Amino acid sequence: MTVLTGRTRRGFAHTDWCARDHQCGLGEHRAHPVTLSAGPAGVAVLTRVLAADGRQHVEIRTRITLAAGEPQARAHLAHILTSLQALLKRVISRRR
Ligand SMILES: [Zn+2]
């Protein structure tokens, strides 16, 4: 459950998990990011967001080092694309 506390200048209440940074004044509230590291080859950063329209979502940024060489990099990209598509379908279906 999200608890709303305090008020910003524009009247939006903070959530209990809000990091209370400059984004609050723009109508959205963002948690402190959580970083998942897989060493030098990869990292993902997840941030919980309450958007100005009242919906919540998670913002995910990732950086993955590609395989060396053009054909290998392309094959690696194809693998990442299909893996992320499968993961996206799986995590979306959990909310139902
Ligand atoms: Zn806030």
C-alpha cells in the first residue's frame, strides 16, 4: 500500500517511498533507484515511479556489454531482444 505524505508546491502528495527530489515539483514521484549489477558485463537500474496521471510503473534502464566482433554483437543483440521480449511478457502477466 502506498502512503501519501506532505505536499509539494503544486499540491501533489509525496508517497512514503518517494526520494523527494526535483521531479516531485513536475508532478511525478520517484523512489531511489535500485541497481542490479552483473559485474562489468551488465547492469540494470530500476526506479519506481508514481506518474502525474496517478499510475505507478517501474522504469528500467540496462547496460549490457555486447560480444566482440560485428557478427557476434548482432547475434548477441538478437539473443537479448528475444530474451527481453519473453521476460517482458512474463512480468506483465504476473500483475493479473
Ligand atoms: Zn515526491
